[in-house]
Amino acid sequence: MGEFLWVFFGLIVVSGLLYFVITVVFGPGEERVDSSPDSSPVVLPHGRVLAPEDLDKVRLPVAFRGYRMAEVDALLDRLSEELAIRDALARSPQPLGHDDSPEDPPPVP
């Protein structure tokens, strides 16, 4: 039983020394930088309707446990506004003088 304890304590000492050497050689590691939760680096064009290419360019940075909530919320708010505008334009009446009825079909020979 005494020999087992010496081996056990020897393993603990070797593990501690190994941890110390690795910490000294590689450093303590990088510190995690906290970002402000209300910042939104997602850049979308203002003053015009979004195009599919604009959404293809969007890259949401990954935070510690997923995506930053403020950035996703800002993107979803912008998309919902644009969809509301699109739906309102689709429901609006056609301009005067524009007739969707087809002209007389050409005669069949």
C-alpha cells in the first residue's frame, strides 16, 4: 500500500510540474474580450430597398455562445420593415392608364 501512495503522489507532482512548464512556455492564454451588447457592425444600405446581394454580403460575427442578439435583432427588424414596404406596394392599386388586360389576340392563320 505504501508503494501505491508514492506512485500516486509522484504522478501528482509530475502533473503539477508539467502544467507549470506548459503554462510558462505557452503563456496563460488569450483573454476573452467582451463586446458591448448594443453594438451592431452589420452594415446595410440605407435609403433603398435591400437587394439579394446585400443579404449575401451579411456576415454575423459569432459571439461566445452563438450570435450577438442585438445584431440579429437589427437585421430582422430591417428585413421586416422591407417586407412590409413590399407588401404595401403589392397591395396598392395600379397607376392610371396601365391596363393589365391582354390586347386582342393575334389572328390564327
